[in-house]
Amino acid sequence: KIYADLEQHWSVVSEAIQTVLRREKYPQPYEALKALTRGKEGINKETMHAFIESLKIPSKIKKELKGITPHNYTGVHPPIK
């Protein structure tokens, strides 16, 4: 049940994504994610990955962001490997 609930709420990883974007000096990361998530239901893996793909960032960072899931994000994001 917990797994299924997390799978339906990918917006929980928006904080982690915002943090990585800030680290990368992406302009206005909060606003970008706010536009994606605010007042919207149904943010899922496909929605989040499409958002990540739309960002003008290096593919290495896109790969890092796609590795963040509701199932593995605990509030502390590990460094890039």
C-alpha cells in the first residue's frame, strides 16, 4: 500500500529536484517546479521525467534527477557519482 501511494505522488521529489537545480545554478528552480506541481494532481513518473527532459541542463544532471524517486528520497540527496 505504501509503495502504491508513493508511486501516485511523485511531487514529493520536487524538493530534491529543486535542490539539485539550485546547486547547478539553474535560474528560478522553485518557480519551475511550482509551475509543474502547484494545484495539480496526477504528477507521476512520466510527468516528472518529461519535466526533467525539458530542462536545459547537462544529460549527467538529468540522469541524476531521474534517479530520484518517491521510493528512495529520504530528504537527503546523495552526491553525484
